[in-house]
Amino acid sequence: MSKKQWTEWAWDAWCIASIIGIWPRYIEPRLLEVNRLSLPIAHLPAQLVGLNILHFSDLHWSAQFSFSLRKKLIRKINALKPDLILFTGDFLCRSQLEDREGLKNVLESLKATIGCFAVLGNHDYARFVTVNEQGDYDVEAPSSASNISKGFKRLFRQVSLTQQVTPQARQVDLHAELMALLKQTPFQILNNATKQIAYKGQRVNICGLGEYSLGRFNPEIAFKEYDERYPGIILSHNPDALEILKHYPGEIILSGHTHGGQVNLPIFWKRFTRIAHLQFKHGLKVIDKKWAYINRGISSVMKFRWFAAPELTLLTLQKG
Ligand SMILES: [Fe+2]
């Protein structure tokens, strides 16, 4: 039997590499899974039984956003005919507002009978805040490194989170252009604020918090207008806030931020999931008699997902 030549080794390596790479780079990031959940709520008024809430998160809009995913997102959300659409942050990638008309068009195309509400994520303020080498939340230093090399850096450097916010991160302003654009869409931003919405003669509190990793998370202000006579849904981008929110009112808490681990393979996911409470990577949780759902989101800065497909969640309220 003749010995395998280097060209044959190279050919085999290329075949394996392309099979491994095609799925997470080109196929999975363009899928869009719909998860339907019926949530029993204690003392839910009869009028609110069957209320349909569409939850999505982490759009990470950019000029490179997949056209097929964009079409799928609009088609699938509208086909579900939600009463309410709730978005849990990260409209943008690294605070860059690209293809404004495209983003506006997507948000305008989403239809809900009662309304659309959202909170901001750590990519949605004037400067991008992420975990620095010391494990603190900090403004990302300007760098010419590509998203790929930043991603690989994450993979090989383990950082434990301190959950401390640096003074620089605390000073970052709102993203004026993003806020102006959002005003032209049906999405109302709840930045440490509560709104009551009316549905069949009943009311529901929708409470949205400022971003945890910028030190803007302020439940004392956010819950000021909360009316405890009615049930409530709480929006917070970063699920590390769940441990605090369990002490406040509300039946359902919705979060995103984790992208479901994004590269959801053993060891890898922990390097890509920058949260202190790793049990909040994804899915439905029960926290002190409250429901919490952590959504895998729609896209990401690095368009690469493995066992963490983009997700829409349709939550239907039921009598508990
Ligand atoms: Fe995100």
C-alpha cells in the first residue's frame, strides 16, 4: 500500500475543516428557531389568559446582517401575531450604528396588537462596554484588531468577572443617534421605567432596566411607577441582574446577552459567556416563584454559532 502524500493530507484536512466550518459560520447563524412556552401565572386575571408575548433579543444589527435572516425574522414574528413584542437589548454591534435605514425598516415591520417595548444592551450606549482583562466592566480600548482575533483572544484567556463597573464605563452616555432612530419605530425604550399597558380591560406592568454592565441598572427608579395590583413583565439585558430582580415585583423576567453560549461546546461556551451566574446561560428558569427566560438572541458580532441557533420565544400566559 502506497504512503499518503502531503497533498492528500492537505486535501483531507481541507474537507474536514470546511465541513466543520460551514455549519457554524454560514448555516446555523441564519436559522431561526421558534420556542413556544405556556407560562402558568398565579392569580392571573381571566382577561389576560392567552396573552401572547413575543420575546427576542440581541439583534446585533450591522451592514453585514444576513438578508435571509432579516426576511425570516420579520416573516416569522408577524406570522405568530403577537399581542406584545419585547426586545431585551443589543440592537447594535460595539456601539456602531450601520445601515440605519435597514434597522429602522426591520423594527417598523414588526407588528404587535398592543405594542413593542425594549431595553438597551451593553452594545447600545455611546461607547462599547465589555469585560476588561481584570474582569471589570470597562469601555473597550480602541483597537485595530478584527472581531475574529478578539474572539480567539477570548478563547485562550479566561477572565473571572468581578461585576465591578469602572468610572469610565459609568460615564458613557446614551447613543444619541440610536435613541433618535428608535423614536421613529414602534419600539418604546424602558430605561429604568415602568409602563402599564391595557388589554381587554385589564392592565400589565412592563418594567425595563438600564444596563447592568454600565452601572445603569437602577430598580429603585425602574419600579417607582409599578402598580402591584397588576401582573408584570420585567426586561433586563444581562441575566446576572436576575439575582437582584427576584427581590422586586413581577411574574416574568426576560433577558438575553448570553447568546445561549454562542459556541455552545464544552469549555468553549464558558469563554464566550461573560456572566457571573453561568446557570443563566439560556432557557426557562424558576427564581423564587418567578419565571425567567434567557433568550439566545438573533445575531452576534462574530457571525458564528454552534448549538446555539438564533431564537424567537412566544410566551403565552395561562392561569396558574
Ligand atoms: Fe449580545
